[in-house]
Amino acid sequence: MTILEEIYAIVKSLPQEQAREILTFAEFIQTQHQNADNAIATLDNSTPWEELVYSLAGTWAEEFPTLEEIRADLGEDILREKF
């Protein structure tokens, strides 16, 4: 007996509402695999990793505070610590 025949035999013996739950679950699994396949295809056709990293390098530099700014907020003086 193939897997399709086994599934059919089980679903055929279930009440209508439970069979509908099986159908909903099967559709969910189908959609999940289609989305995963599309995501993989998108990644395969996208920018090479090295190019992506270089394109993103420094994009958040403006938003990150400098060490001096961090230490000033803590009440520390970075210039004095260098001596």
C-alpha cells in the first residue's frame, strides 16, 4: 500500500470535520514547502555573499555612538585613561 493509499484509507474513515482538518494541515505543509523553495531560489539568484557584506558594511555607522560618547555618559574621561 502506498502512502497515498494509507492516507486515503485513514481520511475516509474519519468524520467530515476531522477530514477537513487533515486537508487544512496538508495545505499548510504544501504552502510551507512552496515558500521554502521560493526562498531558496531567491537566495540562489541573489547577490553573492561577499558583495552583500561589502554593500552593508558601514551602513549603521552613523547610528552607533563613539567610545568617547559612551564613556562620557558613564562619567569617564577617555583622554585621562591614556596617560
